[in-house]
Amino acid sequence: MIQSILDSDMYKFSMMNAVMQLYPNAVVRYDFFNRGKTEFPKDFDKLLKYEVQDMRNWPLLEQREKNWLKKNCPFLPDTYIDLLAGYHFDPNEVNISQDNGELKIYIVGPWYKTILWEVPLMALISELYFKEIGCVPNPDYINVAAKKGKELEEIGAYFADFGTRRRFSFVVHSHVVKKLKEFKTFVGTSNVYLAMKNDIKPIGTEAHEFQQFHAAKYGYRIANSITLGKWIDVYHGDLGIALTDTFTTDDFFKSFDMMYAKLFDGLRHDSGDPVTFTKKAIKHYESLGIDPITKTIIFSDGLNVKEVKTIHEFCKGKIKDAYGIGTNLSNDVGAEPLNIVIKMTAAKPEGKGKWIQTCKLSDIPGKHTGDPNAIKLCKEVLGIQ
């Protein structure tokens, strides 16, 4: 079901490199959230534990994989790639249980190690679930994806596959990405293994956990500013797309000053109304005297072709746009996809002492994630109603 340590999303490796440089002693906790309230089959936890235990035995990076990373991800230093080549998953970091149909998972350990669990674990959960309930893909799924790829090409929208975490299966995912290569506006995939396999660009920068950790270490008021600065310290202008909605976009723009707005190539939209977000972004750039057309917004919030067309038409002539599409593109096989996430919920920034609870305040209140007390405190500190 998982083919390689590289069968994961690019942002995990870029963040892991940053964590190893900046916070090698940090310890964190991640928790599994079943937003869709899916009931898992009896003994699903035992099946998942078996797969997780098997990850201990995955082969190390091969030389050809190391060479490909060095050529195609020049922002990752050779020292990091050499260290990654010796990485092994430690199943002892993952706790899995089940209460009737409710699946419970948490992960605890050094941040630089546990950071790689989220994506393959979610992909395993999804593929194993569909296998156990006897679900088979629509035999026409490649043509379904091709039709969407053609429509996106005709719209003129540049798009990438973001489908790893909730994929139906590796086989489906692999076939669809290979097919999407045929379209001129397809720019790559978040999945590093499939990028290597298909000779396309691996795409990704950072995820919400990076800001969540900085809030735990430095406080909510300066978390966004610290995150932006630390990212620049590590990547010196490369991987220049900033994620805005960890503590709401409105709060993010308070920190996104002239320096950061000029240094970063653009923004990623991941929750809330995309047109409203675009208007805010354009207004913010203009307030700083920056021409918005020189910047890019990556839209990645549960998109479909119709929504992409609406957003693209609005952005035309105002700001550059591109799209990361997951479930609705590479995993549209006729089955209802799982609505699951794994999020950082606590951290020990120095690796010792008391746990500090973390949270995420999406631009959609229903998607707030984390300890209720942490969410309440974050809203109070930032003055969010």
C-alpha cells in the first residue's frame, strides 16, 4: 500500500529538514481526528497495527532515490538527504486502539522523527478501510480524472495533485497521476515518490503544524511572524509560499509586513471562501505598494473543477493563481472519501517539561482543531470572536 519512504508529501520533507536544523530536541504529539464520523470495521485497529509494525522493515533510501532528491530538490541540503537515507519508522511512537467503530490514534516522539508519520499513516487508513469494506473503484476512474484534467487545461488553470493522504489506493493514485501528465497545465504532485516515478515536479512547502509549534514555543501573538522568519532562515527565499490560516487569515496579515510580502512568492489558501480570501490578499499587497499580479495564490481547499473555474475567472488580471487538488481529482472512484486528519495537538519545545497544548483556528470555525481550552485561549489572546 505504501511503496517507499518517499511515498509521502513534499511538505513533510521540507519541514523535517527545517525541524532538524532549528529544533532537534523538540518533542510533539499528534492526534487522529475522524471529522466524518466514519465507523471502522471490527478489529480494524489490529489490521492497522500490523501494517504500522511492518513499516519498521521498510528499506532505506536507495542511491537512485538520493540522487533524484539531490537533483530535483536542491533546497534540501546533502546532509539532510544523507540523514534521511538512514531513517527508520519506529512503530513504538504510534498508539492505535478501537472502541467499537471509533478508531483512536496518537503519535508521540521527537518532532524530527514523528513528522513523517502523518501522510503514510493516513494513506494506510484510507486504503485499508476501503479494502476491508470490499469497496472497488469505478473501472472508468482514469477517464473520469482525464476529463477533469482536460477541463482544467481548457480553463487555463495550472494544477497539481494533492491526493496522497486520503487516496483510495496507491494503484489508483499512481495511474491517475501518470494520466494527468498528458495535460499542459498539470504542474506536478505533492507525492515525492510519484514525482520521481513520473519525472515531474514535487510540490509543497509547509503545513499548519509549523505555525502551531511556534505558537507553543513563542506565543500566539508572534507565532506567524516567527514562522515566516524561521522559514526564510532555512530556505533563503526558496519554497516561498506562505500558509495563512493556522490562526485565521486576518491574524496572519497582521504579521505579513512589507519584508515578508516581498520575500515570499505568494500565499496558500486552505479554508474559507476563496474569493473573499483573494480580495483580502489583493488589498493587503496593494496597501504595501506591491503589485498583486507579481504574486501567486495556491488554492487547496477541497476543490472541484467548477470551483476552480470560478476562482480562476476572478483572479484573471488581478493575481496569479494555481491549484492543488486532492480527493476530487486523483481519488474520484465512486466511493465516499474519508474525512480524516492528523494534527499536532501538543509540544514540548525544549524536549522536556510540561506539555503545551496546540491548536489550529481555521477560517471556517467548524474546522478548528485541538484542545478546547487551547482554542479558547488562542481566540482570547488574538481577539478572535
